[in-house]
Amino acid sequence: MAYFLIHAGRGGAALAALLGETIEGIVTSDRWSAYHRLELYRRQLCWAHLIRDFQALVERGGRAAAIGEQLLCFAEDVFHWWYRVRDGTLQRASLRSYIDNQRPWLRDLLQSGAASGCAKTAAFCANLLELEPALWTFVRAEGVEPTNNAAERALRPAVLWRRRSFGCHSEEGCRFVERMLTVVQTLRLQEREVIDYLAAAITAHRQGLPVPKLLPGD
């Protein structure tokens, strides 16, 4: 299911409004500070975002470039192993073994970066070192991906709509957009026809009948 919430802020209040005060699942995200309220074992850092961060280190030059290049090579290995697990050509136990063998090397590299003397590089490496356990949730938890690409794809239509329409300007408008985006993207994830569902929902409303089910088993 896809669920959308329009909120004026991007901080902890917005996160709580979206996910609730108590998080029971696993959240795949970037390193935005609002997510720090989540326990590390309930987080999976998005490796797609991290690769962009690693590339930024390379482009910074100097010692940061050497660290960035090593991190990019490591990320390439991680995805190679992950694709094999996903395709069924590598056992998850083997992936865990590979990662466990590499984690000490990664921590040493990040510690070196945190002491590099470059303020931006040091801050990045120190932050990633603190969050390091959240790099590997996808290794231990079935159903968790190493990236949030699925969420990004679901969010893209909403981003394009906002750019074209300049967003919402009323409480009622925000609630309407949230609900429409939730319905449309949820149906698309199930490969169901959006127009058929919306027509059935309107018909049911006019006839005083129950709303058609959005999710299987509802």
C-alpha cells in the first residue's frame, strides 16, 4: 500500500503524523535528521542515497576522494551480492557472512574519514559510523530492500503534480490530494484499474453502499 500525507514541516512532528508515535515496522530512508528518533534496528538507510554521498566525496578531492572511491567500490560489491540473493543465486546466509567480514573494514574506513581533518568529510563519516547498524537491516530482515526506490517511484507523480499545480492552499484541498494519491498509487501497486475503482466508489457513495475495498482482505 502507498500512503500519502501532506504536512507543512519536515521534522519530527511530520514523521509522527505520518507513522504514529510508535513505529512497529522498518523505515527505509535517507539520513535526514528527523529519522533519528527511530531506533536503529527499525531503520534501513537507503544505499541509493549513500552512493550519491560517496560520489560527492570523490568530487571533493583530496583525502575525501580516496575514501569516496573505496566506498563506491564497496557499494558495488554490496549490490552485486544483493542482486544474487534477490535472484536466488546466493543464499542469504552467505550474504550475511560477506557483510560480517567487511563491517570491520568499513568501520575502520569511516573512523579514518572522521579524523581526516576535512570538516564535511569528517561530519559525514562520523554520522554514518553512528548509523552503521542501519546499513544492514536488509541483510537480516526478509522483505526489506537496500534502497527506497519503490517509495521514490510512488512519490514521483505527487512531486510532478505539486510542481505543476503549486501545491495545496487549504486544509480540504490537502486532504483531497492525500486521499487521491493514496488511492491511485495503491491501486497501481496492485496493477488494478484506477478509473474502474473510482467509478465504483462514486457509484457506491451515491447509492449509500459500502466503499469498494482498496486492499485485498479488507
